[in-house]
Amino acid sequence: GESVGLHLPTLSVQEGDNSIINCAYSNSASDYFIWYKQESGKGPQFIIDIRSNMDKRQGQRVTVLLNKTVKHLSLQIAATQPGDSAVYFCAEKKGSSNTGKLIFGQGTTLQVKP
Amino acid sequence: KAGVTQTPRYLIKTRGQQVTLSCSPISGHRSVSWYQQTPGQGLQFLFEYFSETQRNKGNFPGRFSGRQFSNSRSEMNVSTLELGDSALYLCASSPDPDRYEAFFGQGTRLTVV
């Protein structure tokens, strides 16, 4: 079946440290992988994405790594700040099937300790 | 540019009633998708609309339906509400279905009592 899963439900880090949030997926037919951040009371906010033909992509303070061999996706946040506290979701999209459907993982709650 | 707007933000309904939720996508976006978010099941895809046509549907009962208008605004309807329908309903828009960036609204919090 299709599933996108995260390894840990909660991750607690010290302010200033780097955070790594992991995600495992089972369907290798995906075209894109996306990370979303959801703060309390808000909808998911796009952070960064990566195409299946790439293995790394960097944004501002964030890096996404894709390992297709082991079907693993990770989000690295550098110098984690209190404002990074939120639930993070990985999602996959099958662009080849010409659909906008996103399949989401269960989410990891990131807690940043001051 | 205004973001995705969902109305109402909060809603309380009684079992057996029906409800209609509204979503106005970002100006120029023609694709709208709906998701249900619950603590137990997470974010689950409901359906997707593009140019007033339903392109994809998730694994939900027929009580869940939707439509899209010519101005790309979308509505979803849930009939014969059940307690388990209590959830945050999220709408996402993108310029077209093949674009990976989906922008979400703040959602409608539906509580069924």
C-alpha cells in the first residue's frame, strides 16, 4: 500500500542546535517529496521540496535529503529557533499520474527548548 | 496576494445534519484539493478539482462530496454527519495539478456533537 511515515512523533532540541526530522516512504513511484510545517491553529506551510531525480536540496536554514535506495527522506534545520516549534509533515506527490494528490506522513512535533 | 481563504473557521453541528464548507483559492490558481486532518488519521486526501472537474477522489464515503465553480472557488459538503467527521478540513490550491506547491488555508474546524 502507499504510506509515508515519520520515525519519531516528537523531537526535542535545544535552541541553536541542528534538528533532523526523518521520514520513510514505501512507494517508489513518487515524483516529488515535500516538507510542510504546521503551527498550532494554522494550515500546513510549504517549507521545501525535492524531485525524485535529486538527492539533496538546500533552502534558507533547511536542507532536504532524499535517499531512494532506502526510501528515506530527511529535513535538516540549522540553528533551530523557537519559531521552528511546530509539527512537520513529509508528503509525496505522484506527478507522473497527473494529479495533485498529496500523501502525508503522520507528522513529527518539534519542540525547541530555550 | 491573498492566500487561501476558508469559511467558516469554526463550525458545530449535530449528528445527522449536513454541512457545507467553502474555499477560495489564491487568485489565478485553478486546482483545489481538500484534506481531512484528525489526530488519529493525520492528513488524508478527500478530493481534487481542476476546471470544475473532480480529478481524483480519496477513500471516503459518498457522504463527502464537493464541487468547483467557474471562478475556481470550491465547496465541500458532508451529509448525515457522524461524530467521527469531527476534524479540521483543509483546502489547498495550486496553479494546476502538476505543480507540486500546494498552498493551504487555515482550515475549518468542524465539531459534530
